[in-house]
Amino acid sequence: MTKTEHIHCLIIGSGPAGYTAAIYAARADLKPVLYTGLTPGGQLTETTEVDNFPGYPKGVTGPVLMEDLKEQAERFGTQVRFGLVTKADLNSTPKRLWVDETIEITADTVIISTGASAKWLGLENETRLRMNAGGVSACAVCDGFFYRGQDVAIVGAGDTAAEEATYLAKLCKKVYMIVRKGEMRASKAMQHRVLNTPNIEMVWNSETHDILGKDAVDGVIVKNNQTNEQRTLNVTGFFVAIGHKPNTDIFKGQLDMDDMGYLHVVPGTTKTNIPGVFAVGDCADKNYRQAVTAAGSGCMGALDAERYLASVGH
């Protein structure tokens, strides 16, 4: 039997954006309820060291940072619940959503902070070293600092990969850029920047065959898909930049989004095309994807929700 409940402000997702939205919404007496999704804390729970979030001069681990944000949200009265929103009817008034297909919720406002998931190659050692903080990352801006003066590899061929390769080149001694084809997909301007950076070596027509290292990356085996020749790159860091997938599938056909699934918002706000529904964090941001920018947009989402409720007399 489906349980039903009415919520003033529903927050979907529990990364920096969701928890920050909860902090502001709770302080505004919106009585927010936050559903964590399947990964409480989001992508940051898979990040060991976070050195670039303001307020932590000695750094902090991703799980500790997310627990701190959760406790702060709860201190102001947010109800944090484990559960996954599986279906939504956002065009109804109030909005109707279903959690784990067993709870039906009606909500006056909805703040979507479902984030985005990095795409991975799917190699066994990639997963093992990534989960053990062994030198595999999907964010050069987050983790490049740890490889200063070292040799690293990055796989990808689009604008993001090109941008991250040039970022790493400023910090690292050498950057190998592994590209599956004989050309890049990146814009001409980004290609020009990569090809004119002296310490970036292009590894064309190649795919990652394996990642070496017991506790940390100490090499990458690449295979040329034209000649089948294998080569070992002596690197201590491996970056994957083959894209992210926003977790927005359940909103298709209701919310405006681009062809990749990133939600569209009114510039300078978190407003979607449906009044009372707001999108914050990485599900609406394919450019920055940082914890601090996600947190900032979470604040904006709560303020937008508060103003919306005031305008409709709630």
C-alpha cells in the first residue's frame, strides 16, 4: 500500500548542492525534506582528499565534508531520509513524486540536486584504484594538485579533456593524452592549445588496456588500435575525461534539458521551465562541476524556492 505525504519543500539529492539548499530552506522555515538518493553525499563520498573547499585549511575527506554538511542541515530542522525518487509528475499542482515506488509525495516546491555521474572506462583496476584513492580521478581541477611535478595520463578527446590536459600541464612534468582516434573532438581553439603545449604528448589511435599498480597507479598500458602494439606509460596519476551523465532521466519530457540531459535554468537563477521546480548543482552545470559552485547554487535554489512560495501565498 502506498503511503502519501505532503511536503512544503522537497529536495532530491544529497551532494553539496542539496545539503546547502537544505540549510537555507530550513533556516527560512520551509521545513525541507531531503531524500539522499542511492549515494548519500553524492560524488564526493568517492573523493578521499578535498583541499579546495573553503573553511578547511588542512583539507578534509569527501565523506567527512558531506557528513558535516548533513549535520548542519539537520541542526536547522531538515529531515534527511534515505530513499530514491523514482517517478515525478511536476506539471500537477502540487507536484507529485514517488519514492522507491512505495511513498507518494505531494510538494509545494521541488529542488532538484541529483548531480551527475562521471563516465568510466570500466576496467577492473580502474575501479579498484579509484575506490581506494589510488590515483584514478575524473576531475583534474579537484585532484591535479596532488601530482605536481609528476607524469600523468588523461583519456578523452573533447573540450573537457583538452581543458583538463592543459590544466594538468601547468602542474605536472608530463601529460600523456590518450585519444581513441587519430583526431580530437574538441573545438579547434582547444585543439590548438593542447597541440601547442610542449609537455603534452598525444597518444593517438590508442585505448587504455590496463592500469598498473597495487595501492597506487604506477603505469598505464595503452594499445594502439591500428597496429595492436602495446606501450607502457610510466605515470603516477590517471585522469578520465570522457564525460559525465546528469542524473535527470526521470524528468525527461517535463523539464527542459539539453541533449546530454543537463537541466536548463533561467540564467542567473535556478528556475526551470516549471514554476516551483528548481535545479541546482551538477545536474544543471556542465561547466564548473565543483563542490563550492554546487553549494552556491544550492543556496540560490533555496532562496528562489522561498521567494516562489511567498509569491503564491504559501
